[in-house]
Amino acid sequence: MRQREIKYADIYIKTAYRARRTPRVCHAWRTRKLMNLTAFFRNRFYEIDRWYKARIEKPVTYPHLYTIDPIKFSRSLKERLTDSSRNDVNVVNIGFKLMRDDKCKLTEIEEDDARLELEARKRTLKVNLEEVEEEGGIENDPLRLKSIAEHFRIYADLFEENCFFYPIVNLGARFKVDSEEGILYRRIYFGNLITPTEALSPPLISYKAKENSYWTLVLVNPDGNIYADRKEVLHWLVCNIPGDNVNAGEVLCNYLQPLPLRGTGLHRLVLVLFKQNVRRQFSSVGSRIDQSRFDGRTFSLLEFYKENEEHITPAGLAFFQCEWDKSCSACFRVKLDIKEPSFTYQWPAPYVPPQQIIPDEPQPFNLYLDKYRTVEDIETELLRKRLARVSVRSGSKPRLAYPNIFYYAEKHSLPSWLHLEKYKENLGLGKYKALYENPLE
């Protein structure tokens, strides 16, 4: 009996990396690099390399697994407790001692509670939010305020790494803002965002104090000094405040609005309230401050505290964050009469492979050549195109309502790469966005 002839398709293995038909033999190969512009196009011809050997499956490769030994990278509980106890010993409290009553204070049930519960069920009860905040707000928990201040590195940047104090005095501060809706108040909490425009005038300060006591209030910026390291910018300094009447205190440094520099991100503005033992003269501090100059407001809160350590004790704390806006430029130009400092982040230059006559990967040749142009050259070209659209009399030309109205007509008359570049330029896409929008504005 004649045996049936076995064909190539009968021995096909699904997992094998080969074609379903017999491989072509004596196939003439074409060159892989064509020495003309077609080498930049995506449909450039490439020879396909395959493995055509039958009955051999493609091997399965697994990634190399790395095992992490926790003994080498983590610490034991004993080591963690030892480090925490060592750090607690070196920490110094430069403020008042925290007095806490761990016992729960039981309050008697008043006769008025039934009426309040009835009003709450009918949704007719009115609650004074200021009284609620004074009784049970975060301001009355010095431990939480201390943890927040440590998170923002307030103690470490104003004093020293191992110094702290408990904000036992509830320091209330709010800015008066004139808006279209009327007069609004922006309160300073603990790290909230307030714009320099909202902080043009000095804040309204409130705290509880006895009439025969004296206080000192300081507002500093630990992130804005560009003239000296480990020093702050002094924005406000009021000493010998009788009780809670800030307006009756001695102003050693007039208020200056927050001035976060352009390009430096968020700045911390910190209000610190010191309690004085007696009324004291701070004339030496005021003589070193030149309020008319920005560099004259260089101030060190640590040195100020060390000079008067026996007479002042930190007791209150509040701070907010702000970022540059147009009011900062106006303040530098009008009030301080200096050129505004500006900063930009210098990004590391991206890696660009060596230029080749024919690149290995197909890509548009205009984009390939732009990789090897300097940024200044490209910006100069865009600036010339933008100035060409500006007239001395009429100003900048308005953008066309239908910028690509000749899209289909130009598609047949222009090269594809030039047609795409003109399309992006008309719509302001990519680098051509600078033709219609000024980043400094």
C-alpha cells in the first residue's frame, strides 16, 4: 500500500516561530539603507529575518528575578526604638511646657440640651463657627500644630535641627481683601495657600493675653533670601505689644507684602509670637534693618532669639504659603525700586545620538535635523516670525478665523513635511505656540 506523502503544512507546530508555507530559497536581498531621502520615510523597505526551521519551538524566556533580603535593607524594632530614643534625648524645647489634663472632664447635662436637640432635628439650630473653632479647633491642640510645623521644617529652618516649641497661644491672623463681591477675609492657618495680592496689607492679629503682658510679633520668609544663607527676609516686626493690642506696639520694621521670587515655587511665610517677661528696648535690632532696601531686610530669627533669650519665649505660631504673581513685580519696581530677580530651572540636556547621513530609524528629516539645532537658534527663528506679525501702528495681527482654509489646495502643491509644518504653524501647535502666546505674560 502506497504511503501518503507528508506535506509541509502537516507538520506545522503552532508555537513554532516560522511561516506557514515553504520558505523561499535563492531570494535576492535588497539593500537595507537606501542612499536617498526615502530612507527617512516610515514605509522604508526592511528585509524580514525569520527562523524557518521546522519542528523546533521558540524558547520561552523569563526575566531575571531579584530577591531582596529584608535583613540587609530594613532595621529591626530594637534599632528603630534606639534611634528614636536617642533623638528624643537631644531635642530641646525652647518654649513653654505643655500642660495637658489626661483625665476626661465630665460636664453636667443642662436643661437647655433638650431644646438644642429639638432645634437640630428641625434644622433650625444656628451655630457660631468661631466659637466652635475656639473650643475644639486644631488651634487648641499644640501637639498637632507641632507635628505640622515639623513636617514643613519650620523649627529646623528658623532655629536649629534639635529645637522646637509648643504653640500654646492660639494665634489668629487674617488678611482683609477688597474684591468685587465686597470685603473678604483670608485667614492664615497652617500651610494654606494665600496669594501675594491678597496679602498687600498687614494681617489682623488676634490672641488672648493679659493687659499687663508684653509680646513680640515677627513675620519672616525663610525661603526668599538670596543674599545670605541660613537667613530670612524680614517682612514685619512689632515689639512691646501691650496685651492683644498690636496697633499699640512698637513697629521696628514696617510691613512688606510677601515677595516670592519668580520661578522659585512656593514660599513659607511664618508668623511667630514671642512672650516678653518685661518691656524691653530692641533699638539695636531696628538699627540694623534698612526697610527701604530688599537686602536690608536680611534677618536671622535665631540670632534675634539668642540675643534676647532671657527675655522672650516663643508661644504662638501660624504660617501660610504663597507663589509669585504680578503684584510682586509691581512691588519690586515701585516700592523697592530695584530690578526684579527671576529664576528658571536649567533642565539637563536630553541625550542626542550622533548625527548620521542616513539614520537607523525612519523619521521625518525636518524633525531629525531639529534635534541637532540649538535651542537659541529655534527660539530666534520663532521670534522673527512673531515680530513679522506685529505692526507699530496696529499692533499684533489677530489670529485668522479659518487658518487652514487652503488645506486641501496646499496638500497637492506643497511637500508633505512642509504642508504639515504650515498646518501646525497656523494652529499654533507644538513649538509654534510661542507665535501667539507670550510665556512671560
